[in-house]
Amino acid sequence: MKNKKVLVVGSGGRCHAIVDALSRSPQVEKIYCAPGNAGIAQQAERVAIGVEDVEKLAEFAQQNAIDLTVVGPEAALAVGLVDRFEELGLRAFGPKKAAAQIESSKEFAKRLMAKYAIPTAGYEAFDSYDAAKEYVFGRPLPAVIKYDGLAAGKGVVVAESYDDADAALKDMLLDESFGKGRVVVEDFLAGPEFSFMCVVSGEKVYPLAMAQDHKRAYEGDKGPNTGGMGAYSPVPFVTAEVEEFALERIMKPTAKAMVAEGVPFKGVLYGGLILTAEGPKVIEFNARFGDPETEVVLPRLESDIYELFDAAIDGRDCDTKWSDEALLGIVLASKGYPGSYTKGAVIEGLSGVSSTVYHMGTAEKEGEIVTAGGRVLMVVGRGKNLAEARKMALEDIASIKCDELFFRSDIGHKVLD
Ligand code: AMP
Ligand code: GLY
């Protein structure tokens, strides 16, 4: 019966794709999105509440008899949105704060993997600069150094020289302007990366289709790391055998381990994996849908996504069905991203495209769509194969007019060029 009301929390392209998938559900009558964006507004009613304003979101859910709330961004999980909703008897799809640590604390994730023999890079954690430097300088390059602390944005440095490694350690361990940090130093793993997102409910794991992200800003995988400049699905080098290994040896044992540790996971567990010569290994876990992977994965879901979310909340079985279509999405980002950029540039030509366009950071101003973020739009082409999907996306991008945007025309190059 088409009578369910859903609240989606978030505002980026990932949330647009979730809203789009929910709009295809035979059960969903009404979708709200807090706070949403200009594109999401075409499919959901926007609610002017921020993603971390848990009390207001809970009040909205109660007053509007929301059947299910889907949480997009990590920030909302980290402030305990799901914990609070559950206290109030509200149904929310996403992990509680303690389980979301698998993303927010690198060391928590690394310890869990070590304890339960989940394949990942070897590591050491440090809070002293001198000890970290001595360790890194005694090992081969490249050095993989990951910040582990509350200050976001310092992220991960893969240093090709000892000077770069030293600079990263100084930044992460000696500059305490954001608070005191720790670092995790990892073995360098070589191989192609892929993203394996699974809906998880305690020990139950419902795998989603594979995707690959492109993290560097510029063509040829050059330039700074970004949130992701494009993605595609399926991923040809992830064979059935690799998928089986990733599911049985990585995702399922991780779900089990979280239960055993007293922090059962419910929501999307995102495995950032790398296919090494010894098989897939974990680079990172996220506690949420990936962005931009979600924008190429969810359109391939042919079964009811509401049913999947609902089943996961209760721990019921749920089969998923995926289309054979190939999807490839290209991000249009503001010039200057991931550094500083301007906002408010008018975007024209959106109505003429046949690709699906997910809005990542847009606003509406006097009836026009304008840029309002670093990543602005994701243009998702589709076809029988990835080459067709890319062609469609690139042709559509050519008809979208905005001087303030740039994109990578080589998304999919690892498997196409
Ligand atoms: P993360 O934020 O942990 O996903 O790391 C960002 C990027 O750094 C990854 O997408 C990889 O390209 C790279 N990276 C992280 N850890 C490793 C590792 N142990 N070996 C090789 N590359 C890595
Ligand atoms: N695309 C990587 C992420 O969502 O973290």
C-alpha cells in the first residue's frame, strides 16, 4: 500500500539519489528532505532543519507521523541522531553513534580488523611526533599516514618522500590548533580500489552493487583528494570470486565483529576496498552511503528500497534485484574545489539532458538553479556498458552551461581507456 511517509536527512547528491530511489517505491506516499537542495525539491518536500539539529528533526518526525527516517551524512550519525530517534520510539535507518565509530575513529576500525582477522594493511598508532617520525623513517615509501581525531579535513596523506611524510606528521601531531590528534601509519597497499556498500542489520548483510569512485580532482588521477569526482557501477574487475571474498571474508565478519563488540551495526556499511595481489583488503570503512557512489548504485536497484530499509531496521530478510545496466556519473564541481570557490553562478541547460542529474550543491535563486557548493551536480549516464554510459554523460555535460564549473572527462579510465 502506498501510504508511507519518509524523512531523508541530508542535502547532497547522495540524498538526492536516496530520495529518487524512494520515489520509485510502491509503498512510499510522501518524502520529506531536511534540508535538501534545489534538485531534491523536485521530488521531496524540503524541511528547513539542519542535519545535526536532532531535537528539531525528532519533533518533525513525530508531528508528521514519519514512518521511517533515512540518515545520509556522517555528521548526523556522529551527534547521535539514531540513538535519540530510537529513544523516542522513532524508526531510523543508520547506525547509532557507537557503531558509527567504525568510520570516525581509524584506530577503532584498525583494532577491530586486527582482532577479527579482517584483511587490511598492517598499522601502528602514534600520538608522539618523535616516535611516529622514527617509525616512518625506518620504513619504505610511500608512507600512508592517517589522522585520527576530531578535526576533520586533515585526512590521509600518501607520502612519496620522507620530507612529505615529515610535513604530514608535523601538521597532524604538532599543530594542536584543532585539538590533539593521533595518527595511524599503515603499510602501503597497491591495486585498484572499489567501494562495496552493504546494508547491514546486526549480523545480517545485504550487499549492494559495486562501484568505483575517483578521489583526485583532475584528469589522470592528479591533484588533491576530493570527496569524489565521479563513479561508475558495475566494476568489471570485481569478479564474482572477488565479490564473494569481499562479502564472506570482509563485510560479514565485520558485521559479526560489531555485534560481538557490543556495538551492532545497522545502516550502510561502506567498505573502501583495494584489490591487492593477495585479494581484497580494507582501506577504510564508512558508516553511511558513499558519495558519489550512491548516485550510480541506487538507480540500478530494481527492488523496493523502502522495503530494504524497513527490513534492515527489524532484521528481516530482504532480497534485492539489480539491473544489468551500466551507470557512469561525472561530477561538475566549482572551479577551485576542493580549495576555495565562489557560489551563486547560474546553471543553464539542465532541462534538455537525458542523463539523470543529481544535485550535490545547488540552490534556487529567482527561479534559476545556481551553484551552492564545492561539488555541484552529478550527471549520470547509462547504457549497455560503461563506454555508452560515459558517452551519454559527456554529451549531456556539453549542453549544461555554467562558466564556474569543471569536471573530469576520464571517469572510468581504469576500465575504459
Ligand atoms: P581513506 O580516506 O582512508 O579512504 O584514504 C584516502 C585514499 O588514500 C584512498 O582512497 C587510497 O587511495 C589512499 N590510501 C589510503 N590507505 C592506503 C593504503 N594503506 N595503501 C595505499 N593507499 C591508501
Ligand atoms: N566517496 C567516498 C565517500 O563517500 O567517503
